[in-house]
Amino acid sequence: MACPLAPRRVINSIYDLRPQELRSQGIRLALCDLDNTLARYEEPLPSPALHAWKDALEREGVALFVVSNSRKSRRCPDFCESLGIAYVRHAGKPSRKGFREALAAAGVTAEEAVMVGDQIFTDIWGANRTGIYSVLVKPLAWGKNPLRRVRYAIEAPFRWAGKRK
């Protein structure tokens, strides 16, 4: 059995995921974490590059959907509404609940989804527990929280295990 904390794939950025490749693999839903995956914590709205990537996904029949643990009252709704995508906030990752809610809302199975995130103990572990193909991205920024550096250091062996695949 594979390690539940190891990502199936490791990439530098969401833009390394090619919409055509996802569609050819039967993927219909790209679940993504918001903070440090789609945008830096300080970025209140999606970038033009993110809009273009979302449009490219849609042209291939792949929906973009945010699954976030964010507790900030307007962060996730404002960001996702600006991008024109659905979201689950307060997802409770790594719990399966938020992932299952997203799958049900999109009308797809776990096998038709991919989860992209920057954290092993929330995004990757939750996706793997739910049977969703997990993709780890390099965090966009370290942020101001010094504990984030500690967490990323603890995650290093699992990041390495994903890169070896």
C-alpha cells in the first residue's frame, strides 16, 4: 500500500498541469487549495494567468473547484466568485467531508478528479484518503507564519517520496 502522505505527483506550479493532459486521463474536476496554491495569501483576487488557466481547463471540459480550510470570512467567497468557480470553505482537510462535498456538487467520482495543493497534512492526505489523485505544488510563498517553515520541513520526506515516483 502506498504511503497516504505521499503525493502521486509533484510539480512546481499549477501551470505545470496541462488541461489537455488532464482531460486525456479522464479528469473532469480539478480541485485546488486556495492559499499558496492558486494565489499568495496577500492576493485578494485571481491573477490574469489564473483566469487564463481556468479558461483553458474549461475548454477541455475540466472544471476548477476550490477546497479550502480558510476561516477568513470573505477570502474564499470573494476570490472564487471573481473567478467564476465553485468552492467549499471550512473544508476541514484532511477530513473526507469537504472533498466529498465538492465531488457531489460537481457530479463526478473521485476517479474523475485531481486535487492540487501545497500541504501534505491537509491537501495530499485528504485527497489520498478520499481516493482522489493527489498533486503537490511548491508553495507560492513562505508567508509570515514561522511555523509554516517548520511544517514544510516536517513534510520534506513526503515531498521527496512524491518526486521519486
